[in-house]
Amino acid sequence: MRSTLFWLAVAFLIGAVSHLSYVLIAPSFAMQRLIGTGQADTPVNRLVLLDAPEQMRLLGEAESEAVSAKCLFDISKGELLVTAEMPDTFWSLTLYSDKGADLYTINDRQAGIDRFKLTVKRAPGIIDLLRGDQSETARALSDGWSVEIAEPTGIAVFWMALDYPEQRKLFTDILSRSSCTLTPEAS
Amino acid sequence: MRLSSIIKASGIIFAGVVLGIVTAQWSIEKTATAMTAGGGPWKSWFSGTASIRDPYAQAHYIMFGRLPPALGQELLFEAAQDDDGATLDASCDYVLTGPRLAARWWQLALADEESGTPSAVTLSSPRLVGEPDGTMRIQISREPKTGNWIDPGNISRFVMVLKLRPGSGLNAGASVVTLPRIKRGACS
């Protein structure tokens, strides 16, 4: 009887661990596979226009429906400067963490303009907050927009709608003038 | 250690792992909310009024190979059944009817239920031909149809994925969106 209870408890414990692993850990690996982190040929902190198969895989949208680009970012050693140049259409820019959480998002109506700078930096930790040095935030706010995020790695997704497929080349040309670069921290 | 003990321990571990994964998948499916504003079988894992913080809802999107909808930018609805509760089958014709969707851009896609992967079979709002009375009507069939027509192609059972981009940036609630009805027609 005692042996049966013991094995039932073991099965329950293993079940709980695999349940939590499936819900909490597996999506992180799936997200990393989805966005392409960890692959040797995937550039980091650089804007990459998505071709048709990649756009379908990542966004589920055909090349006749939208134009998109991605920028895998890693701001553990600096700030990310996104210089966005978007066409006059319905567009959005969304930052996701590498665990799939949406960190920041903006569209054409919220932005009001189709050309802007966005500085992405790590949110200050408790020690930084206690030190109370906010001068960096003020500088960034006076130079475009600034967003502070808690996760150091993730993906920025640029998306724009096509009213008709022939717009693709024009919108791709405009979007390719956008950039996504890391500004190293001053030592 | 005796062989019987090893077999017993392996069986317990296997049963525990299976139990954990089955309950996890069940919990992920249970986090969906039935959408009732327009009736019908549409479900959503995303309320639209707050970022997804529920790990079960998050897992639903990512494990299915999709980026989760971003707050204020996107609403995602899924239907695996028609209005009468029957599973969507590509050998049958379906008609979606309802008021035009209140979004700047939307896309209706058919995803293969077996492989769980998004399909390239889509219809998006710029290509929609509206009805004279201002409503919309979309037909899904392997046979060519006039008007808005989606060919499911080689997939057998499918899920409809309706992506809405409201475009306002406001946090639109998924529960107040009126979604099209799904009526099954003839089956081959």
C-alpha cells in the first residue's frame, strides 16, 4: 500500500514538472525557433527584409498582402537605435521579447509620422534606480522616442499592408532605408 | 536492481510525462474564450484589452508557430467548427456571412488542423468584394465560386484563423467584435 502511494506521488510529481515545462519552457524554445535566434546565419541588430516564405512562416501573410522586416536584437551591451522609414500606408512596429511577450508597439496613426527614431534600452535595475541617475533617459527623450524594456533580447517586427500587390516593390524600397543598429555603451 | 523494478519505474515516469503534457494541452485549450458578440464558434485566446501575461494563452500561439497578437494592434480569432458545431472539412462548402469587419485590415486564413501549420490560403480585406447591402460574403470551396472565394486545396480538416488589425492602436476588446457566421453547404 505504502509502495503504491509512493509511486503515485512520483508519477504526480513528474506529471507536474512536465506540465510546467510544457507551458513555461517549451514556448521559449518554440519562440526562438520561430524568430530564428541561435542560428549561425541570423544577423543580430540588423534589419532584414523578409522574403515570401519567411513572411509566411513568421506572420502567416502572403507577399501580396504585406511587406515586413525583422530585426533580432540584443541590447545586453548597448542601446538599439531603430531608424524607421515607412511608406504612407497602414504600418506597425512591434517589439517582442525572445519569450514572446509584446514589449512595445506602435502604428502609423499613433506615430503620426512615417519617419522616426526609436531608442531601445534596458530598463534600469533596482541598483540603477537607487542611484537615481536619470540623465540618459532625458537625453534619449529629447532625441526621438525612447523605450526601456526589461528583456535584453528579442525581435522587432516591421509590418505594412499592401492595398494591391504592385505596391510591394515601392514599399520594400522605402522600408529598406530603415535601420536597426546597436550603439555600444560608453565604457 | 531487478528488471521488474526498472520496468515499473520507466512506466511511472512515462505515465507522469504523458499526464503532464495532456493536462498542459487541455489547460491551453481551456484558456480560450468563446466569442459571442456575433454568435458562432469563434474563439480567442487574447482578450485584446491587456497584453498576454497568461502563459497558457502565450503557449497557444507560440506552440502553433505564430507570434502572439500585440496589444492594440491585432486581434486573432479561430474557428474549428461551423455554426452547427461540426468540424470544418475541406470536402464541404462553407459560406461566411456577416457585417463587414470593423478593422483597417484583416485576413482570413485556413490552417491545416492536422499539421497545425498556417496555410498560404488566405483572403485579406483589400481583396474583398463587398455585397451591395454593405455586408460581406466569403465562400470556401474546392469548386470555383463567384465573388470572394477561398480554395482549401489539399488540406482535409482545417481551422479558420481570422486576424484583425483595428489600426486605431486602442485596446479593442475581442468580445465585442461581431464575427461572421459559418454555414456549411454541400459536401462532396
